[in-house]
Amino acid sequence: MVAKKPQSKRIKAAHRYKIIKRVKEHHRKEKKLAKKNPKSNRTKKDPGIPNSWPFKEELLNEIEQAKQEAEAEKQKIKLARQEEKAKLKLKQQKEKEKVKQHHLRQAKKKAAE
């Protein structure tokens, strides 16, 4: 059997313009709906702690301390990761050096023969 030829991508201009018109209309409707409901995509701001809150200073201090602890933990993890990376790099360099030495020995043996 003879293989079928692929269908042409050509379409009538009227059909192409009709598609463009529908897409444009769809986008217009989407924008209109988004304008009608602006709160759906906005995030509310954190109002913070009111001044009349009892023990406000203590609460602020606790929050600050928690932030500092989180930052310290982050730094600790970062340092550990850097050390691990340095060890791995050193190990790879040693492996490369071993391979070079091996190749040199092989070359010397062949030259001696």
C-alpha cells in the first residue's frame, strides 16, 4: 500500500480570522472577570501585633529570636554543604591524579619495550 500524504496545514482565511476573533473575545472575557473580582488574586498583608497587645515586647523578642535561630541553622547547613563539596572535589582531584599516574606508568612500560 502507498502511504497517505500528510494533510496540508492550509486553512481558509475566513476560518483563520474566525479563530483569532474567538481567542480575542475569550481573552477579553477573562480580563473582564479578573477586573470584577480583584480580591481573588491579592494576598492580604499581615496586620502585625497591635500596640494594645499584652506582652507585645516579649512576643516580638521571641519572633526575632526564632528568626535568628532559623538563620543560624541555615548557615550551619550551608557550611556543611560547602565542606562536603570541598571533600568531594578533593577526592575527584586525587582520582584524576591516580589516573594520570597510571597512564604515565603505562606509557613508560610501552616505551621501555
